[in-house]
Amino acid sequence: MKEINDREKIVKLFMPFENEVFPLRNRFVRAATWLGACSGEGRATPLSLSRQIEAAAGGAAAVITESAYVSPEGRALRRQWGLDSDDAIPEVRRLSDAVHAVGSKLIVQLCHAGAAASYAASAYSPSGGTYPGYDKDTIAMTREDMSKVCRDFAAAAERARAGGADGVEIHAAHGYLLTQFMSPLLNKRNDEYGGSFENRLRAAREVYDAVRQAVGDSFSIWLKLSMTEGVPGGYGPDEGIDAALNLLSCGVNVLEVSSGTGYSAPRHAPSVVGVSAGDSEAPFAGYAAAVKSKAPKNSLVLLTGGLRSLPVLAALLEEGTADLFGISRPFIAEPDLINRWAEDDARPSACISCNACLRTAGGGVIDCPIMRERQEGEWDPL
Ligand SMILES: Cc1cc2nc3c(=O)[nH]c(=O)nc-3n(C[C@H](O)[C@H](O)[C@H](O)COP(=O)(O)O)c2cc1C
């Protein structure tokens, strides 16, 4: 991985990012991170709110919330946030007020889990059957079901806007419903939603159109996409990159480049284990570069996944790989990471990419070894 140690180039990461699409105070974004802190009914709690806000206070220019389900049948995770009712509007308001108060912006991530809706009574999917790793049978979606999904995304986006968010992000990554439609493995339909690449992408495009119609042209719509399904027989990077460009040309404002699903080979997984500063950093940078090189001028590319050190980030910015950089696990270990970097402590993130956070989030108490050591007063990454 190329690294740049030139201070002037590193400083560019922290300079205000003036652009017509989405001006920001720097290039760092807290990527969506579910931390299992909502109530069992999907309501925000003081803990779930503070876990979102702390990254903004820690210097991130924008915070993408944990993924929020748009309907009960689209709920994937334990203690996940729900944007399926107007009860969520004051919760978004509390978040946006707090995030704005520290100079950051708020993006609410919206998700329908489809076949991966393990916390729903019944799960829907493009063509029925089971989801890899789950034994629960799913219901094949009708066109009316698809229209409901579009309406649910649109209504949730309107709630986010009503609560003062600066934008929404459609979660079309990581094996949830919109990935399932894109997947030649999971989508066996023979109508206009299945078969060809254009047909498999139709669900994501329709959801985008419905959200755009609901929120208008001036509201920012981001979309997170896995560039590869990361499994034999699934879609690969060529289709992932084409899908990204296609969605940007439809009007998506910010395309977040991610990879993989819950059933991918480990090296393609969204949260790659064992990434460390230097060589194994930025595993999805090649995908972002491919998207950025052909992206429409009035759009931005956000690269997320295994970003850990300033010299690598400076090189990615210098090379024009992406406009923005998304960080998830390092903010769990050190919510104040960006401020630390800005204040001249340029050591890489202390995160060891062990995924203890991911394994334990469902219990509501995150077990991050780095966070634990800091709280116990023993933290010394040197
Ligand atoms: C505990 C945990 C929860 C996550 N929750 C979400 C989520 O709600 N939505 C999402 O798009 N990605 C989620 N991710 C994936 C991250 O946003 C990110 O894509 C991935 O972890 C790679 O970035 P990192 O190396 O900086 O952690 C989660 C990851 C972790 C570790």
C-alpha cells in the first residue's frame, strides 16, 4: 500500500472539503455501526444516541447512523434501531441537534434485511428459500411486496428528514435485501427483477427513485454497495463497479464502497479481520479507484473498510481514489480518533480489527479489547 508521510499532504485530510455535493469540515466519516444499544422495540436509548454522537464529537465530519430498519419484516439485528414509525422522528432530532452542535453532519442509514431478517416473524426474499447460514424459510416477494419496500424506504427517509438529518443512506450492501436482488445466487426470479444485470439492479434503483421522490432533489442520498458478493457464483467486482456507476448516474449523491456479505469468503467480508496499518490496509481501495475514475462529476465516492493510518489515507486522497473515508471499528476503540490525529498524535488507529465488537454487539455491551484497556487505564499502543 502506498504511503505519504509529507505533512502538507496529510493536513489536506483535515481541511474543509468544499464541494457542491456535500461540503464537510474534513474527509473523515464515521461509517454505519450497529452497536446493539437500542431497546428491544427498536427505540433509541441514551446509550445508543451517545454512541452515535461520540464520533462526531471526536472529529468525524459526518456520522452515518447504525442501520435502521424500515419495516418490522426488514429487521435484521438484535436491539436494532427502527425508523418504521414516527416515534423515531424525535430520536433523529436529538441526534441531529447533537451532531450539528459539534460541527458534524448526520446521515441516517436505512435497511431492509430481506432473507436475513432474523428478528422478524417472517422474512421476505427475491425468490424464497433459505439465506446462507440460516435455516428459516423465506417468502418470495410479489411485485406488491416490492412496492411496499419502496414505500417503506421512502417513509423512513421522510422521517429522517423531518428529524433534521442531512441525508439518508440506502443500505444496498452486506447481503441484505438489495444485495439479495443483485445476487445471481439468491435471485432466481424470471420477471423484470431477475436474470440480467439490469433486472437484478432494478430493486435498488426503484428504492432510490422512491426515496428521491419522497425527499426531493436537495436532500442528500447516499448508497452503500458491496463491490463483490465475495462467494463463488455470486456477483463479482465487474458487476459491483457497474452497479455503482449506474446508481450514481441515477442521482445517488455519495456512493459508499464496501465489500462482501455475511456469507462471503473472509477476505471479501465487510469487516476484514486482522487489518493493520500499512500493508493490509484499505483492502477495497481498488474498487473505489475504479468507481471514482468514471463517476459523474457531481457525485462523491466514500471508501470504507480497513482504513487505519494517516500516511495511507493521505496517499489515497492524493491519488484521487476516493473523496471521503469511512471508518467504523477504530471509532469503537477510540471515539476521539480524528481529534487525536488532528492534534499531532499521528500514530495509527489502535484498533486491531479483531471483530470482538461485531461478535458482542448483540448483547448490548461491546467487548473491544482496546476500549477495555483504555477504560482500565492501561492503554499504551507503543
Ligand atoms: C460492530 C459493527 C457494526 C456494524 N454495523 C453496520 C451497519 O449498521 N451498517 C453498515 O452498513 N455497516 C455496518 N458495519 C460495517 C462497517 O460500517 C464497515 O463497513 C466495516 O466494519 C469496515 O470498516 P472498518 O474496517 O473501519 O471497521 C458494522 C461493523 C461493525 C464492526
